[in-house]
Amino acid sequence: MSHPRLAIVTGSDSGIGAATAELLAVEGYDVGLTCHHDVEAARGTVEAVEARGQRAFVEPFDAATATAGDVVDRLVEQLGGLGVLVNVAGTGHSDLALDLSYDRWREVMATDLDGPFLVAQRAAQRMVDAGTGGRIINVTSVHEHVPRVGSAAYCAAKAGLGMLTQVMALELGEHQITVNSVAPGEIATQMTGMDEADAYHQERPGNPLGRPGHVAEVASVIAFLASPRAAYVTGSSYTVDGGLTLMAAHGHDQESASWREV
């Protein structure tokens, strides 16, 4: 079953979302975009999509609201249908669990888990009603799988989104809708305090590939999951981290070796 080349990408005003929208446009998708604060950046993504000969529409979006799913309806009406949803919009924090306020906990959980659920639910309903199948791709994080000090709410939300991905994959398979997650590691974006070019100029000795990732390297995996090449892939999580999550055991081995040398 071939889904329509009509996509929604949340958080597409910058970073991974913008790169994904542009790459999907290259592959023939019209794209619905969302913008939270940076309207100017969203216009830049629109221009990039249109420069590739595709239509682009932008709607305001706040993932941390009970009406987050409404953005799907607004964009579907403009696109004329929906074949792919990419949930990118999210936020982070730097608070030890002992210092984390309930308000901050709720803000991160609402943005990183509640919002993506509401958007995915609404998109799935649209796809089921259309009867043409589809793809849902949730951008999580390596912290879907491994913890990070100072990120209790973020890690809990991303782990929750990873499990939501698997449950929806089970439930939506009969409708020919695949649901997968993409789990980036350290990517050179504004959120990590870097420019995109830093991906190739910053050294990361603790990463097997020795550098941060580029947004295009995450977008390429997302685009694969949206393509016919991934028609039999569902309920999977694709880690895009240069091998970073492999290093825990390596670090332990190094400590053991140092101890043996003493």
C-alpha cells in the first residue's frame, strides 16, 4: 500500500525538524510545518521546501497543551491528506531529580510525551480514516535507552515515547501504518549549543566516531523510515549517535584494565 507523499513535521523551524522537512521535500513530499517561537526560522524552512518544488504550510504549535493534536487537522486540511508524521518538537532540562520542581517536570513531560502522543493519535486517526496506510516516526533520544544525570523528566519522557511507539506499532499494523522511533545522540543544534557546522569540527574523544552528529545524518534515517524501503519495519528504535551508547561497557573495561595495571 502506497501512502500519499504528504508529511507533517513538528518542530520544523530549526535543527533536526528543518533538516527532515527539507529532505522529505527532496523526496517529493509536500510538508506541513509547525512553529513555536521562531517564525523567521520557519519561513526559512518554507523557502527551502518550496525551492525543491514542493508545497509548504506552517501552523503555530505548542506541544505542552491539551489541544496539541489540533495542529494535525489544520495542516491536513491544507495538505489535502497525510502519509507521514514526524514528531520532532521537544524540550530538555538540567536539574537533578532532588532539585526538579513539579512544574518543570510537568512542562517537560507535557512537551516531550503528552504532545507527541496527541499528535500521533490524531495523525493515526486521519490515516486510518483515509485507508491508505502511513508512517509515524517519533524522534526520541539516546536517552530513550540510557540515563543522563540532570535529565530525569527528559529521560522519562523519551523512554515513555519509545514504549508508546511500540504499542502504537502493535495496534496500527492492521491499518498498514508503521510506527518507529529515531534516537539521536549529541547532534550539533541550537539545543546543544552548537552550529550545524560544529558537527565536523568539534572533537568528542568519548564517541567512537569522534564528533557530534549533523542534523542531516538524523534526517536521512527518518527519511528512510518514511520511504518504501522501510515498508516492513515497525516498532523499532534507530539509534543515531556515532556509537556513543556503546561506550559504557568500554569505559568499564578501561577502568578494569587500569586497576589490573596497579
